[in-house]
Amino acid sequence: MAGSVICSTAPGGCPDPHVVNNRYQWSSAGAAPDGNAYTDFLATLNAGSFAGHADWRLPFILEVQSIPVGSGVETVANADPPDPNSGQNATGQATTCAGPPCIDPGFAAVGGPTASSHYWSASSFATNPNFAWFAYFLNGKVFSLNASNKTLGLFVRAVRAGSCD
């Protein structure tokens, strides 16, 4: 993650949420969704009505999982909200990837540069909300981190309800 900046430690935070190398925390200290992914990244997008909208949010794990392609893409059963397509690559993405980051080319064209790295979701572990889910765009695998690791700086993407036709 050369050149990336963990926004919580950058002098003055990350004033521009559009810089693709910014990394954010899910939680400030424990299990609550109160890290700078929420209080800085999303708050800045929504306060400025980015792209004419003020309803930006982090994607749920199912939404994050619709971005990667390749044989490693998987879904999870223990997510809140639940994933109705658990255990399948139900979005119909390609099962091969020419090289990292292994993401849907159509999404890359819209979303700008994407790191072959870890991206937070807004989903918690359903049976233990002290854990949050994230996806690894190098291979499409998903993982969860406990409350003590929710303060790690990972990359983020913003989505909004009803933004796709």
C-alpha cells in the first residue's frame, strides 16, 4: 500500500475524500461504527452533496462482494444484514482475472482507481457485532476483523441506495 495514508494519523486528517490512497477506520476504539470512515469520509461526501446527493454510505458486504471477479470470489453467511446468496458468486461475474485488482471492469470505469487491497463494508458479523466484514480486492476473499482491529486503516468505497438502474 505504498503511498497510502491512514487518515486518522495524517496531519489534519484527509480533507479530500476523493483521494484514492486514503485509508479509514471502521471504529474509533471499539465495535461502534464511529471511525473516520463514517465521521470524516462519509460525512464530507454527504455535507458537500457529492454528485448532487447527500445519502452516501458504506456498502454492505454483499454489495462489496459484487465488485471483485475471479475464482476466489465468495460470499458470507454470517453477515448483518444477511446475505441471501451466501456461498455463491450470484452476481455472475467472470471467474477469471487477468491481474490485480480483480474487479469488474465496468465498476472500475465508474469508480476510478482501485487498490489490490482491503475494503471495509458496513456489515458486522451477525453473531458477534464486535466484528466487521471487509473484502480483499486482490482475490475476492472476505474476512472479518474484531473490535480491536476495526481501528485499522482500510480503503473504502461509498454507495447510495437506488443509484443503479
